Amino acid sequence: MESLSQYYDEEMPKPELRNTGVLYEQYLYSLYRDKGMVPAGFTPPKMGGHGIDLKLFMKNYMVNKAVKRIANIATLGGGEDIGMVQGVELKLSPEDDYGSSALSYQYAQKKWILTGKMTTENVENRKLLTAANVMQAINDKWKGEPKRFRYKSGTPTTLPKEAKEHDIAKFPEVVMPINGIASACANYYTAKECNYINISSHGLYYFNKDPLGLSGTYGVRRFASSVSEMGVRFRPKMGGSFGFSVAMKITGNVTASPVNLNDKVFANELRDDAMMCRNTTYALSQYRKRNG
């Protein structure tokens, strides 16, 4: 099939060779933009950035099923279906982090707390982690005071080597299952306006809602029902600046989905259905004109 990327004004992102997760996001973005299914104006976040990994215009199978049932006809004519744009979270594997937050320590209260940016998704993530009793688990596991937060920053120029070595030894990485994290994870991404997630190794899932009706049409499974167990990982965070973080993690098994956005055959099916929607993208409308 010809590429439909000529109908977009946005430049393609430059490959981020240092980050396989970003490369995967850029690969799917390129695949679906070439099929005319990416809404105009959308580009994936840059490495280290936040936001929705992928937006796709797809047929709303739920709405069209209802229309067909009311009309009591088997099929609708070309251009009569309805489509909508949906956000999709992209992950390489179940081993990835699924929403993370920075950790700090309050010396007066002698306890670990969640900190970080005040973006909508980060604030929501901290609320969900707190509601799932994650902070109680961290404070039960990590005893004693870290030295990191006696200093303004964790950069090598301000944080003594001895303080960093002390904290790494005293507060080792911990991975533990916690009830309620699967629901917290789903709520976090739903708050980010992502109703779907595609795990490269396992396929496509929906979180709390399936607004496109993909479960009925393609057997797409609910994320929380497909993961046998979730929990958190909290650990010292290396890099240019030393600190601590906690992330939601899949700690059990994942049941594979019957479909995967990586699959080009599936992608073509989605494109062909999206093409017939009366509110389709400009790129797909041009493709439909040329291909009848």
C-alpha cells in the first residue's frame, strides 16, 4: 500500500537510538501515519517527555453496531460509519514501568512521601498510589533516614559520594505485589485520556472503558482481567541526579490479546474500516477516493 504520510504537515520524529521504548513509539506512529490513521497535528512525545504515546482514528464499532441493529439491516453503505480518535499507551513488555513517581523523605515526620511534578497525570498517579496503600508498604520496608534529602540536589557536584553510597546500601530495590495496583494502573492511564494499551509482546487491551467496541469485534481483553498480579517497585534512582522512585509493575503473568497493533494485517483491517467512516481523516478520504 502507498504511504499516506504526504497528507501530513508534521515532520516525522528523528529516531531516538538510545531508548528502545521511544523507538517502538516512533515505529507505530510511522506505521499508522503511513496508513492515514493518525489525526493531523499529533506527534509522539520526545524522549523523557510525557503525554499520550499514540493517537489513532478508528471506526467506532459500538456505535455502528447500534445503528445496524436499529436499522435492522446487514450492512451500511460506504461512508456511513462513524469513527473517533483514541489515545493508546505503548509498552514494549510486561517488565516496563506502568506509571512512576518520585519519592522524598520528611525528616520531621520520619516517613517517605510521594513527590514530583504537578501535571494532571502525575498528581493523579500520586493519589492512586496513596489510595492503594503503597506509601505504607514503602515505609514498612525502608527503615531509617536517607542522607540524600539533607542536600538541595542529588547531582554529583552537591551530593557527597558517601551519602549516595550510604543510601544505595540502606535502601535496596524492592519489588512486591500489592492489591489494587491493577485498578490504579487502569485509572492512571484513563486519566491520561488513554483508554487502550498495546504491549508489543502481548497485544492490545482496554483499561476501564472500551469506547470503540473492540472487545466485541476483535476480542480485545480488559487489561486488569488479563494481568494475574501487579505491584510496585521502589528503588534508588541513578542517572545525572541521584534520588528515589516508585513505579507500578506487572508482577504476575499476562494473558495475550488476540490482536496486536504491531500486526500489519490487523492494521490494514483497522484502516479499511476507518476509511469508510463519514468523518474519516483527510488522508483516508483521499485514499478511499482513489481506491473506490
